[in-house]
Amino acid sequence: MGERALRGTRLGATSYENDRNTDLAPRQEVSYTCPKGHRTTVPLAAEAEIPASWECRHCGATALRVDAEQPQQKKAKPPRTHWDMLLERRTIEDLEEVLNERLAILRAQRRKSA
């Protein structure tokens, strides 16, 4: 009988329960403002930990809580370039020596082809 009652319905898509006689968890509304000035209000549970930032619903930027202080920026290491990594392995004198050797090889090849 139960299988016949569910035939033709979309399971999980529609709830057949109503909200009567149910108590919702206590909530609080927290406001966030993004750098473009959009204001977003989010309902959160009263006992939930409130995040300092939230994604703006309008533009997708990081919005900060209105009544909170600005989070401190983490110190990030600057990205290492190929030149930085090369200087970790070799000195300038070594690099000049390798350059001169390669230039000599290239010049010799040009003389043979000409």
C-alpha cells in the first residue's frame, strides 16, 4: 500500500509536513557590508559561532560584519621567482661563466653554418 501511495510523487522534492505546532530554533540576524556598499543580513542560530566575513549576495565580494573589528591581515611570504631560486643555487660569477660558455657554443655554431 505504501508503494502505491508514493507512485508518481517526487521523493524529497516536496514535503508533506506542515509547520504547525513546531518551534524554530532561536535566531539572530547578523549584518554584513561589502566593499561596494551592499548590505547583507543573514539569519543565524542564536548559539552559532558568528563568522567575521560572509560572501556578498550581490557581487560575491567578501563582506565584513558590521559590528566587528577588521580582521588582521596574515603575513604572506612573497612568491619566489625563477631568478630567486636560481640565485639560491648559483652565484653571479657562476652564472656569468655559464653564460659565456653558452655564447661561445652558439657563436661556434653560427660560424659553421655561415
